[in-house]
Amino acid sequence: MEIKEKIKWSELTHFYDKQKEATRVADQSTYTLFGGSAGPGKSYWLRWYPIRWLIRQFNETKKLGITAGLFCEDYPSLKDRHISKMQFEFPAWLGTLKDDSKTGLGFYLNK
């Protein structure tokens, strides 16, 4: 699916200040820790940041098929915290939540 106009990352994600700071740190670091009490949007950020990382990797390498992972302590937690929200948070033009026979359940970005 072709996108005809550019969309700013900030307009797509609507991050709060702590999420913006985590993004800035993650963009410059190999490892990023984002902790704290309930409420600053850690789970939302964890769903969106891998999308940013994948887009950046493609822009740098021009390679398709790069994979990112999002993990929890168990599958029910992953499904409840993340998978169930992806289909509503991620716009349809960005990709599809599907179960692929080779790579499993995931959100697959459109080319």
C-alpha cells in the first residue's frame, strides 16, 4: 500500500514527554530501560518503538524482512497487554496483524 503524504512520527504516536525521552535514548543506545510507576505509557511505547526501529533499519539498509520482537513473561500477558491493542492502535495502512506459517503471530509492516 502506497502512502502519498508523509506523516510525522509525533503525529502518529502522540507520545508523552517520558515516551519522547525514551525514544531519544533508544535511538542513541544499544539498550534502553524504561521503568517507573504505572501510567507513563510504557506498554504503549513498547508497541510503537519497534515500528520506529524497523522503519529506521529499512531506511539505513534498504533490506526487507527485518524482524523485531516484543516479549512478556507469558503468552496470555503478551496477548492482553500488546497484541489485543495493536489492531486498534496501528493504522491499517501501516501493516497487518496476522499469523504467518513461517514466522508466527505478528504485526507485518506493509512494503
